[in-house]
Amino acid sequence: MVALLAAAAVTAADRPPPGLIAKVAEQGSLFAAERAKYTYRQSFKLWEYRKGMPAGFYSEVRDIVFTAGGERDEKFIEGPRNNLERLRLTAEDFQDLREINPFVLTADSLWRYAVKYKGVELLDGVECYVYRVAPRQILDGQRFFEGVIWIGIEQAQVIRVSGRPVPQLHRIEESNLFPGFTTFYEPVDGKFWFPVKTLADDVLPFPSGGVRVRHEIEYTDYKRFSAESTVAFEEIER
């Protein structure tokens, strides 16, 4: 009984404060609104493997910018370059690239997820609460994240996520599958943690056989946009 009471005390000490997830989601909403005011460069590379060796490759570099009228836009800087052999990138892949890989839990999306507390973990020197998140329901055409999120105890923000986009679309004629990934976040503006890199290395179980894929996404050159700003683009030779 003494051992049981001691264990209970440790568990209670590790528990997050009441309402933490709601607070994190509120911070996520503020972050999403703030990130929408930034320009940045998004570099995407994907490799497919055959017999343990790279067999196909896709790459692109886009600048996420604003038009002269202040509308959000994307500008190709390099690519796309595509010599994939067995894989074809779909609309869902590019939706995940924009919305799921740089995952953020917001007040608007929180109700869509079941969130379960897992414990406390030290992550690169940052003490974190760890949660498992999964969509409560998936309707046709919707995309979600399913996996683990690390919330900095001091920051009350997501600083790393690891999981996969869902649903995986298993079809007899043409399956549409998506690799598990990890996204890393770092403080950019002194207030919010922005996504800086996504890494994926997974075997996709297609009916014709597993295909190993690896991809990297880098988010760089964050700059806050204002109506008085002048955005200059650096062209890359192809």
C-alpha cells in the first residue's frame, strides 16, 4: 500500500493543469492567425526506393507570399522536378503539405479531436506534456492528423508532432497512402513556435507491395508581411 500511494503521488504531480488543452488550442488559433501574416519559403523533396536504393525523386521550392492586393499566394521558385517511377502525388498530398504536416491544434479544430494525456517527457532540453490525438470522426473529403504532440510546459505550445495524415485511402484499383512524419518547431518571433522542418521515412503498404518513401520539408526565411513591405524574390537557376 505504501508503494501504491507513492506511485499515485508521482502521477498526480505529472498531471497537466486543468484546461491546458483548451489554452493550447487558443494559443494555436493565435499562432495560425499570426503565421498567416508571414511570408516564408517551403522546400519539398521526396524520394521513392526500390530494393533499398533511391529510384525516383520529386522536388519543388515555393515562396508563400502576398500579392500586391494583400492576398495569400504561392510562387514557384524551383521545380517542380518529377521523375518518380511508381508513385504519383495527389491533391491530398499537397493538402497535407499545407495543412497536416505543419500541424497546429486550434480552438476551431479542437472539438474534432479526441485528446488523451500520456505523461511528461524531456524533449531537447524542453520539458513537455505529451498527448495522443486522433480524429473523432472522419467524413468524406476531410483530412486530419493522428499521432502524438509534445506541448512545452513553459510555452503552452506545440513544439513537436509525430504521426500521419488520415484517412489512408485503401482502394483496389489505386490506393492513396501517406507516410508517417515528424515536424519540428522552433521559436521564430519571440512569441510563437513555427514549424521549421518535417521528416518522413515510411513504407507504404500498397496492394502490389510495400514502397519505401522518404520526404523532407523545410520552412525557412519567415518574414512578417505588412502593407508597407516590399517583397523581393530571388530566382534560382534551373
